[in-house]
Amino acid sequence: MSRSTAHHSDRHGTPRTRRTPDPPETARAPAPPDAHQGPDRPGTPDGHQGTDQPGTPDGHQGPDRHSRPDERQGPDRPGAARGEDARTAVTVFVALGANLLIALAKAVGGVFSGSPALLSEAAHSVADSLNEVFLLASLKRSKRAPDDQHPFGYGKERYFWSLLAAVGIFVMGGCFSFFQGAEALSSGSSEDHSGYLVGLAVLGVALLAEGSSLVRALVQVHGHAREAGHGTVAELRAGDDPTLRTVLAEDSTACLGVVFALLGMWLHMVTGEVAYEATASFLIGALLVYVAYRLAKESRGRLIGEAIDPAQRRELRRFLEAQPEIDTVTGLLTMRLGNDSTLVAARVDLVPGHDSEEVEEVLVRVKTAMAEIWPYADQIFLDVTEASARDRAKARADRQALDERVAAVEKEDRGT
């Protein structure tokens, strides 16, 4: 007999690694008195029988029937997620304001001095400003409630707008910088340096403004790392908010790009060779293209459907395996649906001796406990199957591979 069940709870929290609770206490958690139905309940998407209730809007049933979301405590309640989004929005607004002012100053200084490096930096700031508008749109659109066309919500909007931001960095920043460098080399003439002091002053102010925006983004990333219990470098690698990561990437490249432009302009003034500024424009273009590639690659992975990080998957598997009623976890699939929403689908083989009513009670209890421990797992599907010898062997191999993957990631984090 194969049985599939589903659970939906209010979205709250961001995907963070959590300590797995003591299995015996969780295993003995009482089931809600009215949380199960008989085995003859139809209605799961794959045609199996399950515990899905037609009375709720999305056809799911879970612990929120017995406890309101505002009664939950800790950092994973909905207000915390909204507060984090508000802080991210402030970070984006700070970056947008800085980029707009800097873009104007660089453009005026570039036209006045005729510096290709400064014009490349102006294009860089214009691209960053447009991208911040994209990111602000993603913050609002990703929080829309699920509907019939998008039953899992709009969380992946953030990844889509981050992809557009990467394209903007590539086209408006990288390609224009390459064009400025090529044009400077083809001119072959030495420009009048009378306006270069103004250009250098503009770049100095830009470096201070970009640096302040970068510091704010780094402070927010450091706060995320402290909450997750790991280092800042590990958070930069595994961070879940594409909006914050994009702002951080933009500010970092902006600061480095300003340094390239300063060096190129200064060497041009000292030597009279325009090749130095052309080289600075090429370096700025190459930097922007690389950043655009990395951001697009990450957004592509999330849009296609990416699993949560290995440590979190191992915690979920260990929790399921620790339940006394579960004999084997034959499969565990996860997918990010947004910053605060994750799909978890598991195939489990129960120990013999449970009748259909007891099976329903076990599944509801396990899902309820999972939703309380990992609030970001708001779409939980459990499928009860009879495991064959081949299934058990595959489960052991999957568990070993996951342990090795987690060990490799932890070793890499310690090395950095």
C-alpha cells in the first residue's frame, strides 16, 4: 500500500541550520486529537490515498489548525521574516541612492575630462542603479500569497529578478566598459588632462560612498552568519537571499572598479599613455562580466530547482530515521521555493504492525514536529512505501554520500 500525505503551514523564517531535537522526546509527542482522517480519504495530487483535508483552501492540513502563527516564538515567526526583508530593502535603498548620485557625478566628470575609465565607471553605476530597482521589485513580488496558478507561492520571483540584474550588469556595465577601452586604444591620442583632477576627486568620493554601502551589506551578512552559527565566508557561500548577495556583489565590484579607474587615470596622467586607462576599462569590464556570470549561475540553479544545503538535508534525514515508527527512509527530496519556503518530499517504510489509523496518526505527528522544528519547510509530503532490499541498499548509499558531502563542505569552510 502506498500512501501520500501533504502539509502546509504559514511561511516564516529563513532556511537556517538547526539543531536536531532529542529523538525520543519528539517521537513521544502526542498527536492532535482530530488531526487524522481515515485511510479512505482521496485527494492527493498523485492519486494516492492520504490525510489531505478538502476543508482547507489548499487542501492541506497541519499544526496551524491548532495553533495560530502569532503564538509561535523565536526568530522564525512571520514577523522576523518581514523584519529581515525590511532590513534588506533598506540596504538596497542605500545602495540605490549611492549609485544614482555616483553615476551622475561619474558621467559629468567623464564627459568633462574625457576619461574612458571614468565613463566606464559611470556605466557601471547606471547598471547597478537599474539592478537595484529590479531587486526592490523582487522583494515585493516574492511575498505575494499562493494562488491557483502558483500554489507554492511566488518565492522564486527573487531568483528571476536577480537573473535580470545579472544580465543588466553584463550588458550595461561589462560590454560598455569593453567598448570604452577599445575606443581609447583606437584613438591613440593623449587627452587634455585639465579635467583629470576633477575626475580623480569624483572617484575618491565614489569610493567612500560605495564603501559605506558595502559595509552595510557586510554587516547584514555577518548578522546572518552569527544567527546560523557559522563564519561570514560560509554565509557568503551558502546565503539564501539573492537580493542581499546581489547588492553585496555589486558594491564589492564597484569598489574594486573605482580602484582600477583611479590607477588607470593616475598612470595616464603620469606617463601620458592612454593604454593604462584602456587597460583599466578592460579590467572593469572583465570584473563585471565575471560577477554577472556568477550571479546568473546561482539564479539559474534556484530557478531550475535547487535542494537545500547538505547539512540541512542530513538533519531532516536523521530526524526521520530517529522516529521509532519509521524503519527506513528510502528517499528524501528537497527544493527551495523561496527564501522562507521549502518543499520536502520523503519516502518512508514503516515498521510492521501498524493499522491504517495508526499510520495516519504517525504521519500527522511527524509532519507536525518537522514543521515546528524547521518552519521554512512549509510544504511537506510523506509517502509510505514498502522498501525492497535494493531500496535499503540505496538508502544506505545515499546516507553515506550525504555524510561525505557535509564533511567536505565543513572542511572547506574551516579552510577558508
